[in-house]
Amino acid sequence: PRPISVTADEKTKVYGNADPALTYTINSGSLVGNDSLGALIRAPGENVGNYLIDASVLENGNYLITANNGALSITQRPITVTADDQSKVYGNADPYLITANNGALSITQRPITVTADDQSKVYGNADPALTYTINSGSLVGNDSLGALTRAEGENVGSYLINASVLENGNYLITANNGALSITPRPITIVADDK
């Protein structure tokens, strides 16, 4: 027999794809004319991993074959998963557990409606605390919308309590103004005895 040495070529494929052609390289010796040594086979399996390419199955009675095995590597199949964009109102619990590649979770402003409380004081007294009532919505945790202001003036009359100055970027604020009434100061005049 004619000596010949062959080695199965290393092959690779991505999981889920068809096998590539299994080929071999002649290391020494040569084939005559259109002679063939037959076909290689590989170990069964389609999961990610390495599989033997068996060169020992090559045969031709006219050749003394030295056969070296190879390997087929099945690699992971690339896949990209993108989370759908979602939104929630600021302060609410996350409604979705987002995994895989990042998407975008949009946190929108939390709607809240507030009305400045009407206040009053007697002429000459210090201003009362300027407060507001939440009509709808709510604040989250220790959040604040800031402080109210009022129109300047100390004479008897009605002064605007300005709720539009309230702000917090996490809230969509609907603000209703109030009023501070300054009332006349009671005074008692006693006529001197004559």
C-alpha cells in the first residue's frame, strides 16, 4: 500500500447553523489520480462544545493511512435582546423588571394639585406661616415643593399668597393661589374724666 498521512481540519460553526464541510489535509504522501480516502464523520451533538472529527474512518485498500483526528467547535450564537421602553410616575414602584440589554425607563413628572391656604392676621402682627393643601396627588418621601410667598404690604387689605412659586422638577404642579387678609387692629379709647 501507498503510505499517506492525513489530519482532519479543525472546523467551527455557530450554534444552530449547518455543519461545514469536513475536510482533511495530507501531511505526507499523496493520492494517485482521482483516488479518494472516503468521508470524515464527527461525533453527534448540536449543543455548544467541541466534537471529535474522526479521521480513522478514512480508508482505501491501496493506501497505508496514518489518520489524525480533528475537532468541530460549536460556538454560542450571538443574540441581542433590547428591553421595551417603559414609563412610570415618579415615586411609584417599578412596574417592570428589566433584564438583558438596557432599554429606557422614562420617569415622568408626578402630577400634584395644591392650593395655598387662606390666612389672616391683625394689622401690626407678624405674618402667619404660609401653608398649602394638597388637593390631588401626593408627595414622595420627604420631598418638598418649596415655600409660598405673598404680595408685599402691611396695611389693612387682602394680599395674594402666590402658589405659582412652588417648584420641584419631579412634579407637574397645578398651583392655586390663596389670600392673606390683614384686618384692622382693635383699639379701645377711653375718654379722660373731666
